[in-house]
Amino acid sequence: MPPLIVDVHTHVYPPAYMQMLRERKAVPYVHDPANKDEVPRLIILSSDNDPSIPLDQRGRPVDASYWNIDVKLSFMRQHGINCSVISLANPWLDFVEPQEAQTWAGKINDDLDATCARVNQAADPENKLALDQKETLFAMGALPLSAPADVVVNEIRRLKTLPHLRGVIMGTSGLGKGLDDARLDPVWEALQETDSLMFLHPHYGLPDEAFGAPGVTNRYGHVLPLALGFPLETTIAVTRMLLSGVFDRFPKLKVLLAHSGGTLPFLAGRIESCILHERKFISGGGDVPGPQRSIWEVLKENIYLDAVVYGKAGLKAAVTASGSDRLLFGTDHPFFPPLSEEEKDWPSVTTNYKAIHAAFDTEAEAVADVLGRNAARILNLK
Amino acid sequence: MPPLIVDVHTHVYPPAYMQMLRERKAVPYVHDPANKDEVPRLIILSSDNDPSIPLDQRGRPVDASYWNIDVKLSFMRQHGINCSVISLANPWLDFVEPQEAQTWAGKINDDLDATCARVNQAADPENKLALDQKETLFAMGALPLSAPADVVVNEIRRLKTLPHLRGVIMGTSGLGKGLDDARLDPVWEALQETDSLMFLHPHYGLPDEAFGAPGVTNRYGHVLPLALGFPLETTIAVTRMLLSGVFDRFPKLKVLLAHSGGTLPFLAGRIESCILHERKFISGGGDVPGPQRSIWEVLKENIYLDAVVYGKAGLKAAVTASGSDRLLFGTDHPFFPPLSEEEKDWPSVTTNYKAIHAAFDTEAEAVADVLGRNAARILNLK
């Protein structure tokens, strides 16, 4: 029998969310072309909203894989995935007017729970992850982060009442000022108290200037913003949490980092060294507290990493930093589809499967942990 | 007998260079305090030139370790380093007026060669790396990159006539527009033809906005710009080289990447995946050529990595990506000195020693390769 495979990194744009994006004209938005032969375009990165590009070619083409759960189930079957923990795709409501945030978060989270319930009807009620069952779903909730913290806290508590919800997905902007914002403390407290995993995911990447002279970003399509900007955004966000003492104040907080931590496992040593050499921190003779816990401790006690890093080299760093019991298979579906429609297996998925097998050589137990057992245990999937 | 130890990542500010920086008032510059009890300050990062900070506290304190080679030799003895390949410290003359660039590069490279000659007099002329000898030095040259490419090419050729020069150090701005600038092709050609290693090193980091809301960068001292900005600058620069086809056009180019590649080993898989999924490239149906060689091939055939990554996790990624025959010990001296003057051993150095031993467990041959044999072979040190 093949091992249980759980995908913890897989996104959906529920139909109601798509409709809202269709009604917008500012990033993020969906453009429906006048010519019905053309496919709709999703413009979610500000660098994609280039006025020099015709609207019908801006952003990326979207198809039913973005909103139709049957397409996701078919993708799961194709790739041997038993269970997906679906999460709202970026940018997670941070553009919604504050007074509408609660309504939208409630609507989307209820929709996610209903979708899971509908799909899971076909599964064994006693053991939804039984390997001979049809595919099953769980979900991570979205938070109304444009609203005040107490509204966010209420939604975190409400998510615990929805049977298929397992933790939350969050971008890097927090309440608008990043994840080291002290106003987020009630949110961290609620996440810690309810034992809710927070899936931290990038969306904004880096400002265009980071990549060099104007025009450089677009010269190579999405490669620079997606391959480098996204992972750095995650790394900066979690490093700011660390530096501001979030993990000191909330030592039981559980954070799943997208894309194997962005670059955190690789840069952890340099971050730790820079902290130890920082004259601004009290430990270096300054007046800023600085973090109290070592980054290595946080990596092994608070951080979980998905295994979406497309190579053995990245996985070796991830597993060395956090351990094979904290690494979780994911696909990033529906993003990175094959460019040719003839390809049934998605190279973006098979690359990660191969990397996991290569990284753990003959350690079958570690492979099984990473592919599904860790997720089932950590997210209490049953 | 302990293994040969070669430090390939160690910087100097020759006295003439220091004097030039003292005469400047714009970044980069050295500020000599009016009060002689205070130490001079080196302001090389634009984020350090914050007008709200008094001049006497701006940037970082500098001491004789920056320019006095006897201090470097003493540091080498303290840490068991047999040979250092010294390189000019950032930002490598890119701020120099074009008409003065050649003069400055010539002056500095001659100075570096003379310094090596003076120090190496004490060594065995037949085998300067004999382990029972005094410390020896080699150097990497600086290039007049604010001048036109033909001036740069001339200096690359001239460096081959200086007996202690081994390759060049270069920042990420190239001739002002980054390392994917086609005007650099004659420079890559000269480096390839003369078999000169190019040491690629960051200096500018990322723009402040990359780290979030205004003020975030300084909130944690130098941690964000140095721990995250520097490695990303390197990663962006080498990725732009790759994407623009530099390694296709110059397949024998040798590039040593600072800080174990910034984040390149970790992100290589994601970069490769994004390239394979890029619709703008010809391979994806677009009209931009895109790179022809795989990033994994470039990592094993063109890239060398220093071992300045302060942890086993980063080293595991580096060695998986490039191999233990391409990883080279370094210290980043004179940066990251101990904050307490009582500490004789620099934690920034001992952390890297420990990481190398931890990463290779019982593989004594690999440890010896990384600590010195690779550098001796690759840089032809004898």
C-alpha cells in the first residue's frame, strides 16, 4: 500500500471570492476578456498590472482549477494525494474594507467548511484518511485582518467550531504594519490558546527596485518575483516576528512556513550570528531587547516547513534546521501547472516528490512522515 | 598536523583607500570624530547614513583591523589560518569618478600585491603554503567598473602579471546596470580567457522598503540588511546572470559566491521550476530566450561557494548543490568581531569551523577540502 499523502499547501478561490475579484478594477482583480475565446486573467501582483501590457495579457490565465473543487479532486487523484488541506489563495482579504472584512472572512470560511463536508461525505466517517477511501479535504481559514484585532480574534475562536477547519492562513502584512506589530499580540495569543496552526504565506514579494534597474523584473517574466521575491517576503516576515520577540511572548505559537521557510533554514545561521553581533540589542550593549530564544530553538519548537522547495538541496537545509518530523508535503496547486496541456503529471509536483525521496535516500519512515503522517498528526486530521 | 586552512573571504581597506574614504562626505565615507577619544566611523550602507543619528554614532566603528595587515596576521594566527586570500572591502570603487577608476584600481591592486610580497618573504619560496611556515597572503583584485569595459578588461589582464593576485572581487552593480548587462560581455570573456575567478560579493543589500514599513530596517540595527539583504542581493545578481544567458555564453566562467551563495543553493530548485514554468521564455511559448543550461549544472560547473553560512543547515544545502569540492572556508574578517574585547576567538569564525565539522560528520577528507585544499587547488596557491 502506498503511503498516506497529505497536501498542506493547496489553494482555492471560492466562487464568491472570484466574483468579488471580478468586480474590482484595482489589484487584486480578475479581468474577463470581451472576446469569449480568451480566458480570464488574474492580476494579483502589482508588477503584473503594467499599463503597457494589454489587459487581456496581464497577470496570469485562470481556469476552473482556481475555483472548481472537482478539478482539485481530479488533480489529487492524478498525483496520488489522499487528503488536501485547502486554503484561500492570496492575498487573503487584506484589501477588503474593514467593515466588510468580518463578513467576507465568515462567508469564505463557511464556504470552505461546506466544501470539505460535501466532499468528505463519501469518506468513512470514522476514518476520513483511510487509504482506500475517496479523496478528503480539510481547510485553513482566512482572517479579517483589515478589521481590528478583536474581530480577528473572534474569527479565530469561531473557526474552532467549524468541523473541517484546521488553523489559519495569513499573509505578511498582519494588521497592515507587518508581523512584528504589537497590535497583533491578541491574535498570537488567540492562535496559541486555541492551538491553531498559522500558515504564513507570501504574496507581495519584494519591491521592483530590489531586483535592480527599472524593467528588470519584467524582463524575465515572473521568475525574479516568484522565485526570489516570494521566499524573501516570507523570510523577512518571520524574522521580524523573531526579532520583535513574538516567539518569546508566545512560546507555543505554531507557524507553518510556505516554500520550506522561504530561505529561513538556509539563512538561520547568518540571522543568529547577526543577532549575536548586534550592538543595538541589550546583549550587545544597546537598548533594544532583541530576541531571547535562539532561532534554532524556534525552528525546532515553533516552526513547521512545507516541502515545496523543488530540490534536494533546499530540503537538506530544511530538515537539518527543523527535523523530518516538522516537514510537510505540499503542491502549491493550482499554481505552476504544466505549460503543455498534454502533460498529465505536473512537473511542479513530481519535482517535489522526487526531491523528498532523494533527500531521505533510504529512510522510508522519514519519507512517510513528510508525505503525510506529519500533517495528519500536527493538524489532527481524522 | 592540523589541516591546511585557507581563508578566501577576508577583506582589507588599504591605507590609501581609507584616506580616500576619509575625504568623502557622501556614502561610502569615513567620519573622524572631533573628540579623539571616539573611534572613526565607517558609513558604507545608505541605511546607516540616517541624519537622525549623530555622525559620531553613524555606521560602524572602525579600527586597525580594517587597514593594518599585522592585525590580520595576528587574527590568522589566533584562528589557525595558514593563508588568507585578501580582497578589497566593499564597495569596490563603483563610486569613483570614471576617469579616476583605472588609477585607483591600479594603485589598490599594486598595494595588495606589495602587501602579499612583504608578508610572504618570511615563507618558503618553494612552498608558501607549507604548514610550518608563517602566515602567507594572496589577493583578489579590484576592478575599475565605473570606467568603460575595455578599461576593466585591461586591468583583468594586468592582474595576471602581478604574482600574488588570484582573480577579482566584484559587487553586484557591474557597469552600473547589474550583472545581466550585455556591456559586461567583454569582461566575462576576459575573466574566462584568463581563467580568473570572480568573487561576487554583496554591498547594497535590499532597498529599505523591502523590509516593510519605514523605520523597520533600523529597528533591529543591522540584522535585517546584513542577514537578509546581503544574501538576497547576491542571489538576485547571480540569478540575473543566469537568466540573461551569461553562463550559456561563457560556459567556463568561474564565480565564487559570498556567504555560500546568498540563498542560491536553497532557492535553486525554485528558480529552476520558475524558469521551466515561465511563459515569457521561448521554452514556454514566449519570445525571450531564457537560460539554456540548468541551474544545477551551473552550480556544479561554474559556481564556487564560500563556507560563510554560520550553520550546518546552510552548509548541507551548499554541499548538496555544488559539492564538497567547491566549498571554501572563509571568515569575513574584519567584519563581525566579538562584541567583548575579552574574547580572543571570534564566535563568527568558530561558528563556521563548528558548522563545517558538523556538516561533514566523519568525512575528514571533505573537511580538509573545505578548510583549505579546495582553495589551494582552485586558486593555484603555491
